[in-house]
Amino acid sequence: MKNLTGNFPFERRKPLPPSLPLPLREDFLLKYREIVDQTVALRAVIMTAVGLTMHVSFSLLDRALYPAHAAFFLLLRTLIVPPSLLICLPNLCKKTKKYSIWTMDVIALLHIGTLCGMIYASDGASSNYFAGINLTLLGLAVVNGFYFWHNLAIGLISLVLYLAAVFGNQSGFDLPKLIVAATLMSATALFIGILTKFYSIQHFNAFIRNEQLEEDERKLAALYSLADERAKIDDLSKIYNRRFFFEILSAKIANSRVTADSFFLVIFDIDHFKEVNDAYGHTFGDGVIAVVARTVREKMRANSYLGRYGGDEFMLIIDRAATEDFLARISTIRTAVRNIQLLFEGTPVRISASFGAARFDPASGMDEKKLIDLADAALLEVKRTGRGEIKLANPA
């Protein structure tokens, strides 16, 4: 597996929290790397434009300090503009933003190399252009506050290039100014290195804390969603509980009054369920409730809602069905319940269900209580006349 932590030097001392699962840790690192690349790329584009403008505009200073070399210095300053812009192009492309820090390294070295060439061509150690090198290093630090080794390497290379330019031109050798310049560049490189180290660690740790917080919020939202879903479901039967079913029923009635559409409410229970409990025990009885709920749910079609009314009683809403279609669908459910094959210690147990139903007619002024009473009365009539049947109430 690829070692992602190798992309960030400071992670060797500040690894991701060990409590995070490995896939999640790697996802964090990949996401962080992408954020860093995008940040560096954006800063690189801005600083390249600013840096090139300042670099060329300093030709006015060349005229004041080195009038004999001004034309040549302007040529040098101008020559690095096209390659710098070309090298900066990857920072504008999403796929190549991961190379943004390398593009800034090269652009910075072009600037510093040009300044060292100007130092060599003028008066060596006596030149004040080492200030431009320091300014370039600080500009690089603004762009890159993440990669410690990159900034340190550019600082050391800059010092080497400066010393080479100075010792290559002995005409203006000035030891005190050389010491000042070398000390200033070394201090700048060290300062930038420490600053980068500190910033990268703080930025990375802040990112991790933010990601962990977002992850905790996602988990909490999922838990709330799960809790909300479970609050609607009856634990035993795995269908809607009484409270949520009545919410559905109320909403259905309100909607029907607006659309003028009717629907059917069915109340059904398991025949002789008390005898089942008494003969086989409540654990078996609970299993019967669960099996009946699952069987009815499997036979339901779209626009139907099933809930547990209480005990062995269930409620069912069937919408958008003509009376003949409704009765056929309930008959299919009744047959499916009768065909349930149960065994208790090897002995077959047969069950059936009785169904009472009522049709909600929005034009009749019927309310929720009246609808339930009609369906319940139809169920009681089925029980009085033989059980296992279907009765559709006639509204008064």
C-alpha cells in the first residue's frame, strides 16, 4: 500500500490519530494533499504575476545604480518572464496542480539565478541585489507554507548561487557586506524553514480536527436518521408502529380532501390469537405476528401502507384502487396468510386472519375517527359471523 504520509515531512512527527481507521486516515491525507496543492497553485499564480511585475519594474533601480549595465539587466529581467509564465501554467490545470510546489521552486530559482547573474556582472559582494534574493525567498514562503524541505533547499541553493556570483567577481569584493548578505540570507532561510514547519503542523492539525468534527457530524446525522427511522418502526413486526401509521392516515385524509380521491382503510387481526399464545407460548405468538406482518408486506403493492395497531391487530391503507380491485387484493393477502406454514415442535400450526375495511369518501364529511370506527365495526361483524373473511363496511 502506498505510504501517503511520505508526501508531508511534518507528518513523521505529527501522524494522524491512531484511533482513525486506516482507510479513513488515508482518505484524510489524500484530501489534505489536494487542498494543499490547490492552495499552493492559487498562491503561485498570484505571486508569479506580482513577482514578475516587481522584477521587471526594478529595472528603474538598475538605471540609477548601474547605468552602464541597465540595458543588459533589463534584458535579463525580461528573458525570465516567458519561461516563468510557461512554468506557471500547470497551476491553472486541475490535473497538474499537484506539481504546483515544483513550479514555484523553478520560478524562484529563475529569479534568484537572474539576480546572481546581475551581481556577478556588476560589482559582486558590493552589490545590494542580495536584498532581491531575500525578497524572492520571502515571496516563496508566502506561496509555500507547507513543504519545509522545499523552502530550506531553495534557501541553501540561493546562498550557494550568491557566493558563486560573488567569488566569481573579485572586482568589488567587500567582506563586511558579504558577511552581512550571507548572514541575512541564512537567517531568512532558517526563519522561513521554522515558519513553514510551524505553519504546516498547525494547518494540518486544524484540518484533521475539522475533518474529525465533520466526520462526527456525519455519524451523528446518520444516527439521528436511524433513530428517526426506528421511531417509526415496530420492533417486533418491522412495520410502521401505531403512532407513525396514524400520522400517515391523517396526512392521507387531508390529501384526499384536497384531491377528492378515496382510499380504503383495513383493520385485520389473527384469528384465535389468544389460543395460539395459550397453547404454544408468547414467544411463538410473537413469531406468528412477525411472520404475518412479513407475509402481508410482501403481498402489498404500491400506494399501500401497513402498520401495527396493537397486539395481533394491524392496519392497512390501500390507495388508488377500485372496489373490485381492492377486494381482490385483500383476498390475495387473506389467502397468503392462510397458506403460512408454521411448525411448533414438529406439529403444523394453521392460522388465518379476519379483515374489516372501510372506504374513505372525502365528499361524505367523514373524519378519521368515523373511518376507523367503520373498519373496526366491519371487523367485529366478521368475527361474529365466522372469522377468516373480509367485510367492507357500508357508510351510513
